[in-house]
Amino acid sequence: MVDAAPLKQLLKKEGAALVGIGDISKALPREIRHLNRGVAIAVNRGLNKDSIDLLCGLQRSAEDWIRELGFKNLSIPPDSDRRTGKLITRLYKLFCHKTAATCSGLGWIGKNGLIINSRYGSQLSWATVLTDAPLKTDKAITDSECGDCELCVKHCPSGALKGGKWSLSDPLKQMVYYDRCKALKSNRQRFDEKPNCGLCVTICPYSRKSRKKSMKEKI
């Protein structure tokens, strides 16, 4: 077993808000089943305007660290990094960042269909590095911590949220009517840049708590 603490310390020093290691063996397609560890990396969008560049840099650092140990790796790019027409786009469907985040104990899937972390809410951007390095894993989050809260469901202007509770035992459960969410096009920006209004992120109590804490720290 390889101690993952030095890797976590390195990535946090370079700007990561959260880093976790998960056993993702049950969620992998056949092509990459040998890469059974997922390094989940998150950055705070509210503090990092260039979150994509930061995430990609953090992935490269993780790759170098793993490679020096003599193990293989494969980086799944951030969901927000939509370089259409590039080979990199084929990696999006291989693996979901939500799986790495939940399996590494960094969050659960909220009723808004997004990863929610108890400290940062849904205000995080995610990337994943898959590896066959036998890294020591963190404890997975197995159930939703949204409780009875349904603010995002009640206030969704397109009625896209189903209001169901996520569980690791049923990870493929549909939480969002994505066709309705996508229908909320803004005349001011293209859909491929931002597919939704973002209200379900801002109204989440966990996200609001995070913003208040950030404002206090700035003052």
C-alpha cells in the first residue's frame, strides 16, 4: 500500500481545495479496469477564475508524482473543459468525476445532481486522475446528506430536479431531467459554455455557508 499523504499535500500546496483517493474498481469500463484508484481533485470556483487551467496543472503534478513511483495513470479532464473535436473529448464518457468524489469521501450527489461537499457546497470544479498505484483509500460517502432540504427542487425555474435522494448503492439513479435543464438557454451565452442557470448551486445551504465564510475571511 502506498501512502497518499505526500500527494495530497503536494496538490493542496499547488492550489487544490480538496484531494481524495477512492477505490473505483466497481465503476470502471473494461478498457480501464486495471486503473482501480481514483485521485479526486477539486478547486474552489469562487476563488479561482481560471479553475480549468489550475485543475489541468494539478492533474499534471499528480501524473508526475505517480509516474515517479513507476505506476500508470490516466487523467479524465474537467467537465468544464470542453475542447470539441479533440481526442481529449473521448475521455469524458469513460469515467464520471462524481464517482471519484463520492468514493473518496469528498462529497455526495445532491438533489441538484451535482457533487456537494459539506464545506464548499456545489461551488467546486472537479478533475480525476486514474491510476493502478495501490494508494491508501479514503472512506467513501454512501448516502446523501441533503436531508429533507428541497430548496433547489422548489426553486428550479425549469422543473428539472426530481427531488430524489442519492445513494452509492444506486449510483445511476436519475436525479435531473437534463433535457429540461438544457432548455434554459440564455440569449446572452451559448449552451455549450454554460448549460444551466446555476440557481441550484447558489441556493444550496452548503454553498451559501461557504460563500459567507469566504466573505468573512476576505474581510
